Amino acid sequence: QRLVEAAQKGGQYPAAVTAFVEMAKRDAAQATKAKPAIPQGNASALTPVIAEVRKAYEGNVKPEAKQLLRTYLVDLYLAAGDPKSAEALVKTAGPVPAVTAIPDAAAPGANPPPADNAAATRAINEAKIAMAQKDYPRVLNTIRAAKTAFTDPDQQFEALYMMAEAEAGAAGNDAAKLTDAGVAYMRVVAHFGNRTSDPRYADALVKAAGIVERLQKPNEALSLYNQVVTDPKFKNTPAAAEA
């Protein structure tokens, strides 16, 4: 864990990944909280990292470690601009177990059924791939079909955020669809006020403000922008700069 933190602060991404892989082999739950942020914009630099993670994934590791490494590999492939490899990897996990959908209005975490982490993880990965391909209906359908599997707060947060992104991507200039997308972003904010440290939280506020601005409601947009600018929790963040 110390190596992960030190390597990231020192800009040594490959070393951070090496440490993360070793953590995953020993304690997947701990490693889940220490996933190194994947640098963007240099796909070729990810090639040796992908090879290292893939080697560990294909080795003799515990099921929970394999699931974690598979998810990280999906993120790596997508960052490298290779959604086909990501999709092929997800298919090796087998089909998503069938789950019964619940109404969209249900609050995340409200009297959830027993966790089905494998189904939730598979759905998240499939939705990420569809998002990279800009297949927004598939993103929404995948998440909705597996909704009862999302009992883990981290996965609930990610699922809601991706649904908002998909609705925004599919909205075009349709005012009604833009309104739905704005509501979807605000749903992320409303349900996860304890996750303000996640960059996607402030990002959801800024994107909701942008949608409101497009809908010709400048005063409401300004209020949302100011919420990000003036909140000390978002100080010096990309979202605050954009707002």
C-alpha cells in the first residue's frame, strides 16, 4: 500500500501497478481501495502495464482477486483505446446472472437483497465498454437489468453516474431528454452526499449546471456553478476550475 501511494505521488505509474497487483493477490478487498489512477492520453505507455496485469489475472489467484484484476484490465484496455479486447475479456467471465429489475425511483441501498457482486461487476464492466463505444442505450439497459445486484455503495455510485452520462450522451438537443439527464446527474448528488471527495461528484454538479444552462435557465445554472466554486471541498479541483 505504501508503494502504491508513493509511486503515484512520484509519477511512477508502473511501480504503482506492480504494488497494486501484489496487493490484489493477498487481499483483494484492501487492493480495491488502492487502485492506481490510470493516466490518460498515452496508450502505448499502457502496453507493458496491461501485460503485467494480464499475467497476474491469468495466474493462480483467488476468485476475488481475479474479479478485481479483470475490472482493472477492462479500464486499462478502454484507456488504451481497445474496447474489443475489453469486451473479449468480460465475456470470459460468463453471462450476467439474471436479476429482477426494481423501479428507478427506489433509493440506492434501501432494503437491498443479498449482494451479487459478480453480477454487479460484470454489468459495470459491460456498461463501461458500451460507454466507450457511445452505445448509450446499451449502457442504460445493462445497468437497469442488473439493478438489484448493486448493493455495494461504490458500485451504486458508479452505476448512477454512468446512467447520467449515458442519458446526457443520448439527449442531443431534445429538451425533455436533457431535463432527464440533468435530473440523473442531480440524483448522483442527492444520494451520495458522503462522496464529495470523488471527482465525479463535483463533475455531476458541473454537468447538471451545463444542462440547465442549455435549457435557458441561467439563474439556476449559476447557482449550481457557484455551489462548486464556493465549496471548500472542491477547491483546486478540475470541476471547480470549469465551474
